[in-house]
Amino acid sequence: MKPAAFDYVRAEHLDEVLDGLTREGGDARIIAGGQSLMPMLNMRLARPKTLIDIMRLPELARIERKGGSVTVGAGVRQATLLAWPELGKTLPLVAQALPWTGHVQTRSRGTVCGSIAHADPSAELPLVLSALGGEVHLRSTKKRRRVPAGEFFAGMMVTARADDELIEAISLPANQRACAFREVARRHGDFAIVACAAVATDKGVRLAIGGVADMPVTREFPRLESGALDDVLNTFAYELDARDDVHASARYRRDLVRLLGAELIREVLS
Amino acid sequence: MSRLPADQHHAVRLMLNGKPCSGDAEPRMLLTDFLRHEIGATGTHVGCEHGVCGACTVEIDGKLARACLTLAVQVDGCAVRTVEGLAPAPDRLGLLQAAFKRNHALQCGFCTAGILMSLDHFLREVPKPSEQEVRDLLTGHLCRCTGYTPILRAAMEAAAELAGEPAKEKSDA
Amino acid sequence: MPEKRYGMVEATSSAKGRPDPGSPWVGQSIARVEDATLLTGRGRFMDDIGVHPGTLHAAFLRSPHAHADIVSIDVSQAMSSRGVVAVLHGEDIKALTSSLVVGVKAPVECWPMAVGRARYVGEPVAIAVAADRYRAEDAVDLIDVRYNVRPAVVDPRAAVKPEAPVLHDGFGGNVASDRSFRYGDPESAFASAPHRISIDVSYPRNSCTPIETYGVVADYNPGDDAYDVLANFQGPFSIHAVLSRALRVPGNRLRLRTPPDSGGSFGVKQGVFPYIVLIAAAAKATGRPVKWIEDRLEHLTASVSATNRAVSLVAAVAEDGRILALDWDQIEDCGAHLRAPEPATLYRMHGNLTGAYDIRHLKIRNRVVVTNKTPTGLNRGFGGPQVYFALERLVQRIAVELNLDPLDVITRNLVLADAFPYKTASGALLDSGNYQEALRRGAQEGGLAELKARRQAARAEGRLYGIGYTAVVEPSVSNMGYITTVLTPAERRKAGPKNGAQATATIAIDPVGSVSVHVASVPQGQGHRTVLSQVVADVFGLKPSDIRVNTEIDTAKDAWSIASGNYASRFAPAVAGTAKLAAERIAGRLRRVAASQLNTETDDIAFVDGHVGSKRNPDNRISFSRIAALSHWSPAALPDGVGHTIRETVFWTPPELTAPDEDDQINSSLCHGFIFDFCGVEVDRTTLQTRIDRYVTMHDCGTILHPAMVDGQVRGGFAQALGAALYEEYAYAEDGSFLTGTLADYLLPTVAEVPTPIILHMETPSPFTPLGSKGVGEGNCMSTPVCIANAVADAIGAKDVVLPLVPAKLAEIVRGAEPAPPARRTSSTQAKRGGDRKLRGEGEAVVKANAQQVWDMLLDPNTLAAVIPGCHGVEKISGTHFRADVTLGIGPVKGRYRAEVKLSDLDPPKAVTLTGSAEGGLGFGNGEGRITLGPTPDGGTTIHYTYEAGIGGKVASIGGRLLDGATRVIIGQFFVSLARQAGGGEPASGGLSWFARLRRWFGGAP
């Protein structure tokens, strides 16, 4: 279980990162906290020719609140965000969900944007980004663009990021409205079997489900009577196309979407 | 910028347990292998090499890290602490280590180094933790021998002692 | 019982010194002598020990297939990889070694590496030896193996069927052994009993998985024709004979050593032995020392597993719940090879198949089968979990069916307190105990009445709360002859008798009178050195810190025998007792030396506080070290007949462990501890997760040598058993793909999952062991899984429960049928039967080209090259058969594959079936798709496709969670590219991103 050989680039300027990505494209991978990438390297599931380390770039390690949104740079570790004093009041959903991401020992290294880049459909941060309707800030030597979460995640570990692009940051709308998060995993710290986030909106609730489809899926629900709500949740549960695996059956996943979904919607609307 | 080509050895300099230390590593060499086989600090153990078991947990620049999910070249210029740095003197145990000994919080001792590193770091950051906080921290470690209860007990005892309550019983190496 | 006890840390059994100076050290929870070293990172585990300069490092190529013929192995590219010294495959190993012995009489070979055919996922196929591990793994990636896949069988009940694929030609089908036994008069008992109650269960595959993996360093000296091996092997050292035979040297030319520290084993490290053969062979082939440290993926996939077992058990039952007879039908699944000492797991419990109960009539059919799974071996509990899961589930069923209290059924069947030593129907001699008293005290001190009240209160609130019970005997100190019960009496007569359990201990005194102890026990964390120092200190009147204990083994220099090693819970009853006997033998002589020096009689001599002196006149004494050293400095000063007091080795084997008799009665173990467990659990109505509200475990393990260590054993076994009950399974797909190859898939309980059990003790000493102690370390692995299962069955009212108790498995039972899908929706494209990992899906793409153009593209290698994702080139074998070299990947996961594509059922230009397979370093995949082309109103074509695909190999075992998505992405990519080539993109999708289209096409959410 040792990685295949690669060149290692310790970037000291952002330009070096962008130039590297432009030059090497899909053969290069960004390494930040390494908590998702390193296991894949050790297992030789991933074999990049070059690793570009962005953790010595102070400009990427910032959390900034601008107007109604919070920008989290690519170098910000999960533990740093969790310890950010304003987290509870500006991003309460993140404050609820982030402790479910891995363990103390992995959050201390793993970055927020790294989890977004990895796009594991069971991961909490992509779910929260989707639930809040955040954006991913992409940058290449040629251009910068912002992609809404709903368009960023495209499937199991597949995102809208082009090979020459760096995820420079994500931004999350500061949200004071009612929100709730719940997750069911086999053990504490495991990948979610179903993770569920709910955010109050003008018309009702936005519900986001992770762990079931190939990517986090969000759906707006108006205020409904409980019978009608059960029906739409049932439809939603089936639409997610749940699968069987050793940890859970498709039916069990749908059960959790129905049960947790109803619970969270009720909680957020009460 | 420094680009370290694959298949070449590169110098890695670090502070290990407060002392300068250096060795050579290819870019792909894991920090676990570097510490153990290049430096000779074999107290950090390897249990899974995919970041789950926690046996290899060390502290890098004051933050906990899985050494198996870290490249040796990433710690160039960093301060690394390992289990070898925990005891106040070669013939004495630190307070946490002594609590482990007192409470039979280890059997085979293979996972212990990582657990000690997590707790050592945590108890410095959170001087008076609740049992739930300690449990939450320890979910990042797998132990197959003890059933965890004695580890939890040792941790709570060490925390109480650090907070100024007297030790139940003094025990040194 | 106050509630807080369960979540809280209790402060019992912490390390203490002895209460007063005169009292014995044995029985005190003294601090462990092992700890200071381990706590400071100075332990010397397998991979911490330096190696000879020039040592090479090995890595294995392993089979991705459960069952496949090896057509060819090309190592040329691997050999030219940097730093590589040798690549050996099955035929090379065959040339260097002999087959491992097989535990039953059958013309079957058992190689530690696949020779011609691979029979389980993870079976070694080749070994690369290089300058370091990284380069060895580089070489493994470059070995080119071609396989012909065979059908696989993974279920033991399926394996015995005549139509099952056969693994080995030398067995009858897949049945390696089929023996029937009859004790008492079971037929009459069944005929006259008012009730016949039965249960069919399957015990799953799991493993106690130590955190330290296997490791071997081997060297071969051609000058001596001798091997020197260091391995974290745990015994039994009967395996040494297997190894030397395989390596074709006499036993005295295989030096096997163990490192000072071992990072847990729980039986599992017995399974390192096939790798000892492989690494030793690699050392011989390269002429250099070779080192191999197993990695976690190798360990989970292919190290060793406990057996899984299918059991049908029937009881003849009286009205009051008394069991009059049992009829066992056990099918034991030993995996792909019957490796030594299997089928020992099946026969270890043979004398105890009636558990803790007085049942005189017994029928047994034991079948041992091979399947396409990892070979099995030692694992904590060894046979106990499998037996008690059936027996104690049956006891609960009896209570439910006869409407009795389960505890009453247990009580009515227990062996009576005045019956010891009690000989069971199948021949075990239960040495001592008072099971009724244990139940009484357990129920009282564990708060059973209160637990029942909690159940009542919980149920009144509509919660799912249940109570489970178990009563088991825990055997320890295995009879080396029990495994021969698998042979018929005639076969045994021919083979010669096997019996006993030789334990050995050596006490040595050096010229300054300090005492050393050596035992052949190979601890992996149990604290043997501490306990031995207590035992020996008591004999000599010394402090434990005066005694130095060494537990390493070197077969070239140490006293050992086939029973040596750490297994069958033999330390406290056998090894520690033998150390006491050795110390007493030297003490007896020292007594004579002292008596002559102190001018008194030997009876008057006592060993107290570091001195040897007169009991009558305590002032008449001399220091222990002075007396002890006399043999070195002044042998002439010793009284006649004393000989020396320098070193004494004692071999001890209990006479009770006789060979199986002509009636197949076997005293399979020397000691039998008793355990009574009960627990209250709650199944969460939303998550269906099982929470242990309280777990009480009452033990009688005879005399307790070190209370804290005994509790440590109980806690550790309990945690592993909790894992087996709720989380852990080595899971296989129907095709034999291994599905739990990482610690994110094979789930070990963490501190959040393990409650603190209430541990209770009583001590009924064993009359058969020197210290009165019995084994204790394995019991909860036997009692706890079924106790939790009984509680869950009680909670949800289920007749059958399956381990591990994965919440999803309870959904049907607790909730009944699932709410129907919305009306418009057809049944899920993912509908699957259990174990079927086939992925099914469908999609559609609309293109501008007409059907004929699309058709032509599908049959054109150039177009295929362009549309097959990651294609490096297509070779046309025939008009409908193509071969391609492709790189496939999802996100960062990329691999290069050899792909074959065949077209069939051609209906030009309307429909075609595409059959494809791909094989590469990360695994293999195969699938079949039907493509139908239909015209669109504007002259374009709708490409509709349905597919069924499966993936196996490395990716299946380590990335199962990611697999289905990955497959869908790749299949989607194919059609997206095809659509692009054909001028794809219907107007409506013009504004969508490529990804959004992709998502819609392969069936993702809108």
C-alpha cells in the first residue's frame, strides 16, 4: 500500500499552481489536506504524475465574510472553519454538519475545499454547499468563474472543475434562517448512509440529501399537510435511485429519506 | 517554487520532538515510513495506511495528523511530535502515560502511540474536557484489545490531574 | 442499578500493589511490567526490528477473481522495473517447496500461492522482490496475468450441492469431510419427546483483526541448507512441522523466531504461516534476506478469517423446556483451502456441543466444505461463536415456542452443581463450577429485575426493547488430539494417537542470584510477563520486579513443543501453572541447600522477603541471591543429590487430555469456565440501530491470577464480540468478489459503539490446573454475539435474526412492506437480489445522425476508438469482435484496462447487443448492453440503451461504495461520446452543461 511515483511541487505562489495545472492538466492533482487523496494514492487508485501542494500559500488560507456570504479559501482546514468564532451565527448549518466530517484527527488536516473537490456523495460538506446554494470559485490561468453547487457536482467524484482549474475557494451564503442537519452512519465518523440537511426558505424548506444518489440532491418543499408531505417525500425518496450495498439496502435508505426528511422539515418549519 | 522529481531522494529537515533532524525521502515516501525506517523513530505504528485506525497519529506544527496520510516531503521545515517525545525523561513516564499504566489502558500497545498523541494534544487544548468530548476524540482510533473503557478512564484521570486534582496514585516507569 | 453506570467510566480494577507484605502477589492487579516500554514508543514489534543490510522487500500480486484458471503470467516488464530482483509465481514456488499438509485424508494439494488456478479473491498469484516496498509494488503493477474465469461458489449450503462449481478435484465435490456421530440414544429421545423445536442459522465470516498486520523476515543459508525466519507468528508450534515439511528441511534446519512484542493477534497471526513459506522461498530464490509486512488491504482480503457455518439444530424438548436430545447438522466453510489446523474450528467444541447443559442424547453430522473465499484459521472464540449462536438461539426459541421464561429454560437444563467433574455425552470433562449459583448472582448483582422493569416501561412507550440471555461453557487448553476426531477410529488407529497439551517453562538463576523465566507462550499484549513475575515471585519470596521474564521464542534454542504458543486460552491454566511447577522444582532444591547452610530441616525453610530462612527462627536466614547463586560459585558446597539450581525446564501435560476413544468421545479441552450473560437492548425506530442499554457478564474462570488483566480480557473480547454482533462481516458478492477490503467497510467498533459491560466474577478453581485457573479470554466472543441477537429478537419479535445485525436487515421485520413507489414510476432500475452486485440501468441520447450512420459507427473500429472512454486504440479481431486498450477513470481514480467488445444479435440498423469486459490493475468489469436505434421526427436518431454490468477485483473490495456510480459514469461516457460523434445534442439540451446532460442520460436526479 504505497503510492506510485510522482513529482511533488511545493507551490510558493498561486501562479505556480495555475501554471502547473495548465501545463499538466489531468496528470496533476492538487494536494491540500490529503485526507481524501492520500488513501487513494496509497491504494494506487489514483496515480497522478504530479502533486501540487497548495498548503504553503497564505492567500488561500483565509475565511472572509463579505456582505451576505462567507468565502472559505482552498487552504482552510476543516478544523479551522469549525473553530472560526463566527461560524455558529453566520453558518449554523455548517456548525451542525462539520463535526460529522471524519474525526478530530482528520479534520485537523483535511480542508473544506478538498472535500468539495473530492465530491464524495456521502460527504457532509458537498451536502451543505448544496443545501445552502453556495458557489465554487474556480480559477485557471485563463479565467475565473463561479459555479453554483447545483451545477458543480456531476456524479460520483465527478465535478464541473476542468483539469486546468483550481478550486480557489467556496462561498456560502450567511444564513440566519432555521436549519437542521441529521445523519445516519454505521458508526460515528463513517460515510453517511443518509445525510440530510434542511434550510428554511421563503416558500418552505429546501431539503438536501447525501449518501443516496451519486451526488447531493436538493429539493424545495412548500409547506404541506403531513399526509401530502409523506407523499412527496416518498416520491423524492424513490427518485434518488438508492442502491444496496453491504452497509444498507436501497429500501433502508429510502426509509431514512422519508423519516429524516419529515423530521427535519417539521423541525425547520416549527 | 520547488519541484521534487519522482525517483530522486530529497532532503527533509524537521524538528522532531524538539530536536533538529533530517533524512532523505522520495516524494512518494509516507511520513510513517520516513519516521520509522529513515529516522528510526519506530514508536509511531502503522495499522492501516488509509487513515482509519489512528495508530500513526502524530502532531505536525501543533496539529494532529495521520502520518500515513502525510508525505515526508510535506513536513520539511515543520515541527513533528511523536510518542518518543512524551516522557519527561527516559526513565520516567509523563502524567498521561502513567494514567494509562495505572488503568491498564493498553494491552498489546500497538495502537497506543496514536491514542497518546491525540490525548496529549487534546488535553493541552481542552484542559477540562467532558467525557463526551474525550469519547468524540477517541472515535478516531481503533483498539482491538481493551474495549476502550480503561482508555477513557485513563484519559479522564489524566485530565483531572492536569486540572490540578491530585493523582490517585503515583506511578512512574 | 444507577443509570449512569453505563455511560460512565468506572474506577474498578485499576492497578494496585499488594495490600500487605505477607500476602501473595498472585491475585493482585499489579502494574504491568510491559507498559513503560510500550508507552514510550520503545516496543519492538515485527516491523521495528532492523534487518540485515541488503535485505529485500516483497509485495504480492493477488487474484482479482474468486475462481479462475491462470492462463499465462508475463513477468518481463516487472523484471525490468527499477530495483526489482525477482518475480516468482506459483510454478516457481512449487519448484522450491512442497505442498502444505491438508488436515483430512484426501489427495488434495494446498499451496500458499495459486498454482494454475486461483480459488479466492486475494490469493497470492506472484511475489515481487525489490530493493524497497515501493518498488516491489511498482513491479506488481507490471505483472501481466491472463485469467480464464470459472464460476464461483461462496455459500456453504450451495457448495454441497451436486451442481456447484468444484474447487479441488481430490475432494468429493466440495466436501472435504463428512462424519456422523451418535451419543446416547437420540432416536428414542426424539421419538418420545413432546416437542421438536429447530433452528436454521448461518454464522457469518468475521475476524478479530489485530491492528498490527503480519510480518515475516526470512533468510536462507545454502551452506547449512537452513532457514532463519522471524515472524509475528503466535503458534501453535505444531505448525513448525508443517513449515519445515513445506520448505523441505528437517525441523532443526528451520529456525523460527518471534519478536519481543506483537500487536495483537486473537488467533489471527497463526495465519501468517503460509507467508512464511513464500517469503522463505523468495529468500532462497534470491539468495538474500527478504522482508514482507502485510498491509491492511491484504490483511482484510486475504489473511485469514473465522469460519462461517451453516447449522440446522433440532432439539427434542419436554413440556417444561428440558432438552432431551440435540441433533446437529453443521456445514463448516473453511474457504478455498483446508489449511492446518483446519478443520479444527469445527472440532474444538466437539466435547461441548451440549453447552452448559445436561443433555445425554446427541446426534451430529459434521461436513467441512471448501468455497471460493479466504482460507480460515484461528480466531478468538474458535468454534465457540458458531456453536453457541445456534445453541443459544435455539434455547430462546424453545422459550418462545413453549411460552416459558428463557431464564427458566436455561436453569432447567444446566449441569447440576454436584455433578462435577461432569462428562458430557460427547466426552468433555467439565472440570468444576456452580452454574446455578452463577445465574443467581449474575441476575441479582447485574440487576435483572430492574432491567425487566426498564423493558416494560420502554414497551409501554412503544419502544423496541428486548432482553437476551446466554449461558455457555468456555473451553480452554485444547487437547492436541481433538482434531483427530475428524478421522474415523480406524483412520486414527492407523495414524497413531494424538493427545495432551505440552506446556513448558524454564526458570534460570544467574551467578548473582537473579531469576529469569522463559515460557513458550508468545503473548500479544495479554501481560504474560507480569503474571509470570507474580507467580514466580510468590514461589521464591521475591518481588515481581526481581523476576525477569522473556516470552520470545527461538525454536533453535528454547524449550518448546507442538502445543507451544498463545491460543486456546492456555496461558493461565497451563503456561503460568507450568512456570509455577518449574519454580517449585528449583525452590525444592534451594530449600535443601538452605537447610544445610542454616543447619535446619528442609520442612522448616521458607522463602520470605528476598530471604531464605527458618520458619521457627526468622532470624536464622540468608539472602535469596546468595543461596541461589551457590550452584555457580561453589557447587561443592551443595548437599549431596541436589545437583544444581541453575536452570530448570518443566514440561507439563494434563493426563485428562486423552485421545478420542473408539466411541468418538473426546475431552476436547482441559478446563471449562462458565459464563452467564444477559443484556437489555433498544432498537431505534428511526435508524433501526441497536443500542446496548446494559450488558452484564458473569464469569467463573477458576482462580483469578490478575483481576485487572482478567477484566481486560473480558472487555476486549466483549468489544470484538459486539463488533461481530452488530458491525463486522467479511462480505462476499455472489460471484466471490470481496466487498469489505478497507477499515471503512469492515467496521471495527470504536469507543462510541462499545458500552462498558458490568463484569461479575465467581471463582471455582479447576482441579486440573496447577494454579486452579481456567482460560477467560475467549468467552465473550462465544457468548456475546448470541446474547445480543437474543435481545434483538426479543425486542422486535423476530423468529430469525442474522448477524451482523445491520440495521437495514431489520427494516422488513420492524416496518413490514415498504410504501409503494409513486404511480408513474416503474420498479427501480437498481432492483437487486441479495448478494447480486449486478448494476442495471438504462439511458437515452438523441443525435442528429440517422440510424444507418449511427449503426455504421458502432461497427467501425475508428469510431469505437473515439467513443470508448479513454481508448488508446482498437484492434479489430472480426467484424463483430474488437479489442481495446483503455484508460478508465472517475475523478482521480484511473486505471488502464484491456477491454474486449463483442457485438451480437445484430438487427441492422435497429438494434444490437454489446458485450464488453475490461481487466486491469484495479480490477475487472463486464457488462452487456442492448442498444436500440429509433428515428426522431427531424431525421435524427434516438439511441436507447439498457445495460447490466458488474465489477470485481481490487476496486470492488476497497471502493465498493464508489463502484456503482463509477460504472454508471463510464457507461454514460461511452454513450455521450457516441452521441457527440454522431452530432449529438438535441436542441432542448443545448443550454445544459455537458455534465448536466451526462447526469440526465445515465439516470441521475434531475
